[in-house]
Amino acid sequence: MPQPKFAHESLVTMTEMVLPNDTNTLNNLMGGRLLHWMDICAAISAQKHSNRVVVTASVDNVSFSEPVKLGNIVTMQAKVTRAFNSSMEVNIEVWAEDIPAGTRMSTNRAFYTFVAVDQNGRPIEVPPVTPETDAEKELYASALRRRQLRLVLAGRMKPHDAKELKALFGEMEEE
């Protein structure tokens, strides 16, 4: 098994400026462009953790709470929250900043899952994550429930096998 790594070792900060080619007809950042940037930032984080080439396996719900305007500065921060066998969950947070106005707002957050692959494209084992801060420990602990939910929704795990997820709802009688 690879040596564990601290969560902070995978921290990546990426910054982009919203230019005219990145916007829709309302001069807001196109959602697809933001998802592209988020995927790159999160992938770099997963690569730093695993020291391997990674592929995107899933993206959890991404809500667009605030429009990001032409000229805004978009800052993304990604960090691996937990590693499983060959997969890693990466938390990414996004802020938009209007520098002339002196404003900064949180616009998006999501969990991406990446799989590390070898030179033949086959999944390969990744190091475990060692969380240090309270926030890292909470994300680490809740990652197993999020993973089980992803697997159930993808049809790769039966709901009755998702024990961590079932614990959220207390003991429910079997039908």
C-alpha cells in the first residue's frame, strides 16, 4: 500500500479571468466553461495526491448560485478529501471576485471523483488521505456516505448494502 499523504498536500488554487469568449449572451460565464475549469483544477489535485494520471469518474451536483460576470476573477480551490482503492474524492470551491468593486462571493462547490490509472489505462492503487484540520476530518468522515450514494445512484451498489448511508436515516425496518 502506498504511504499516506496529508490532505493539504493536494491543495490546488487556480485563477481565471472571465473574458468575452467565456460568456453567454448575458455576459455571464458559461456553465460549461466553469465546469471545464473546475475539472482541470480538481484533476490536478488528484494527480498531486496520487502521482498518477487520473480520469474523471463522476461529478456531484453543481448548482449555480450566483452569475459570474464578464471581467470577474474566478478562483477555484481543490483538495482531496478521501481516497479509496483507486479513486479519490476531491472537494472544490469556487469564488468570483469583482476587483474594481471590491466584492468576492462564493458561487459554486462540488465533489469530483477521479480514478488513478496506470500506463495501460487500468485503475491503480492510490495513497490513503490523512486529514489534519477539523474541516478535513469532517469531509473525510462524510466521504464514505457520499461515495455510497454515488454508487447507489449509478446502480453499482444495492441500497441495502449502503450501510453508512442507511445510518443517516436510523434503523429502518426491512420490508
